[in-house]
Amino acid sequence: MEGDESEPPSLPDDNHLSELSDRVAENVVVFQQYIDEIIEAIDQDENFFDMTADSYNKKKSSIKSHIRELSQLHNSLADECGDLIESVSKSCQSVIQKQHLQSSDSSSSPQVTQTLAPKFSRATGFDVLWQPGGGGFYLSKVESSSHSGSETSMSSVNKPAVPPVSDDALKVEETKDSGSDGSMSSVNKPPDPPANDDALKVKQSKDPGGVGSDSGSESSMSSVNKPLVPPVNDDALKEKETKDPEESNGVLLEKIFNLEEEVASLKQKLQTVTDENGELKQEIEENIRDIGAYMSASKREIRAMEIELQASKLFAETIDGHMTRLLAEKIDNQSKYDAEITEMKTKMTQYVNEISRLKSTHQKKEKIWNGITDKLKDEIKETSELLAKVSGDMEALIIDKSDQNNLIHKLKTELLSVKFENAGLVPSFENVQKITDELKLKVLELEREVDKEMKAMSERERE
């Protein structure tokens, strides 16, 4: 009996999601760079009173271009975030729908002739990371190197094929049980009907939490290997039954033991697959929640950036009005400065003419002064010679005066001695006194002449 083989769900396009997340991250970084440049340009306006009209226009055009690029980047970022959310939602919805379809298909056809040996691989998710330097959040692929011990081992090892279990073998077993009751009563065998029921339950238990739902819930799981189970040769069993019933019963007992072991192994594998399916579901839900949180945080950041953008526009408009007023004031002041500069140039021309006139006058006076100086030098030379001559005369007069003083002193002494010696000679002494007085008058006259000469010499020196 040949059953239907279920198709594995298509995996979400990880490359597309990765490309979208990378573009979103790059745009967020560029968005933050533009904001930093605008803030830096605004911070440089602390000394805007010293700015010229040219530098102000350059800064104004630069800020306007940054704001336009920021607006375009904001629109692009919003579109990419919407595409990312739409892609993730479509992928999750397709996975969930295929999971329900798979579970419904498995419940409608419980008998399956093939046993799947799935090869699990770790789902590729996304982590929401903070951009260094204040750039916001961005999505990053989760590396498949360190997820969990069970998933790593499941991704690297293919499970071996399950030993054959078919409905034909079960029918042969039932016919042998009904046809050989006497021979079976003499053989000790374990309770095979529970084993057969368990085997059938394992084949029919394709519930939504089992293998079928596992293949539908893993959004980034690798493709499943489905080796076919070789069918049991029923003709050989019938031949053995006709030839030797006891030998066929022994073979059936061995088959029953093998089926019990297979049932236990299948139960263990079913439980493992169910646990892994639950973990993968939880991981997908966590990734969806993380993406939703990231998108909400991105929306909040976009709103905050829009508020900052509006504030920057208002600030730029305020600065524009203020700088326009300053520019008008500077233009008025410039006209005043131009008038003052013209007046100063006229004064400078007058000063240059006055300097040239004074220079020519100075040259003429310098020539006159040079002539007067030469004449004065000649007079000084003559005066020096005359002064030397007068100095010689003065020295001679001083010598004569000292000699006369000595003579007068000597005459006085002699006069006194004579007076004491000759008292009767008083009238003669009076004569001598007269002579002495006359000599004194001559000496005074000589002194006056000397004083006159000295004054004349000092006046010449002053000239």
C-alpha cells in the first residue's frame, strides 16, 4: 500500500529579510550621521555675530540640503521598515497556514506507508541590536554556531531510516494468528496486540504538535530528508507459512519484538520532535515579538526625529530672520562706512599735499640754517680767539692787582712803623694816605674794566 507524501513548507526568504534589515540598519546609521552634522553646524553658530553674509548663506544652504536629505532618508526608512514588517508577516502567515494544512492533511489520512527521517537545522532568526554611537536599533542575523545542543546535533546528523512497518505485514500477522491457534498456544510470546496497536497509533498520530506541525512551524528550517521504507515481501512469508508453520510463527515473534522496539524508538523520537517543535515555535514567537518591539521603537525614534526636525526647522527659520536683520543693519552700516572712508581719503590727500609743502619749506629753511650755522661757526672761532686773548690780559691784570695789593700791604706796614717812629710826621702821612686812596681808585677802575670785558665775553659765548 502506497501512501501520500507530504510536501514540506517553503522556507521564508532569509536573503530578502537580511537585505531589508541591512538596508534599514545602513539608513539608520546615515540618518544619525546627518543629524550629527546638523547639530554640529548649529553648534558652530555660537559666534554668528562675527559671520559675514557669504558664510551665513553657505551655512544656511548646507543646513537646508541636510534637512532635505534627512527627509528623503526618513521616507525611505519608513518604506523599508514597512517592507520588512510585511515580509516577516507574510512569512509567518504562510508558515502558520502551511502548518494548519499539514496537520489537517495528516489527520485526514492517518495511515502512512513511509516513515520520515527529518534532518533538522537551526532556524535563522534576527536579533535586535543597538547601533553604537547613538544610531538606534538594527537587525542582525543570528549565527547558527551556538543555539542549543540538541538543535546543533540535529542539524549536523541525518537520522537513519526506520525499519519497515507496513499494513501488509500486519495482515499477514493477523492471518497467521487466526490460522494457527494450536501451534501458537505452545509458544511463549510477549503481548503482541498492544505492540501492534502502538505501532498503528504511531503511524496515525500526525497531530498538529507532531512531525507535520514541526515541518510547518519552522520558519527557517532546512529541507527534510524523507527516505522511503522498503516494503515487506508478503509472498516469501506466505511460502514460509505453508512450508513450516512453526518456523513462520518464530519469524512473526521476532518481527513482533522488532516492532515493539521500533514503537519505543518512535515514541522517543516523537517526543523529541514534539519538544523541538515547541522550542522552535517559542523561538519564532520571540523573534516576532522582538521584531515588533524593534519596529515600535523605530517608530518612536522616527517620531522623535520628526519632532527634532521640526524644531531644527523652527530654529533655522529663527536664525534666518535674525541673520537677515543683522545683514540689513550691516548693509546700512556699510554705507556709512563708505562715506567715512571717502571723507578720510580726502583728508589724506590734503595731508599729503601739506606734507609735500612743508617738506619743500623745510628744505629751504635747512639751506638758510646751514648758511647761518657756517657764519656762526666763523664768529665762534673769532670769539674763541678773542676770548683767549682777553683771558691772557685778565691773567696779567690779576697778577698786577695781586702785586699792587702786596705793595699796598707793604706800604701800610711801613707807614705804620714810620708813624710810630715819627709822630711829628703826621702831615706827611696824610699825603701818603691821599696817594693810597688814589691808588685804590685806580685799582677799582681797573676792576670795572675787567668786569666789563668778562660780561662782553659771556655775551659773545651766548651768541
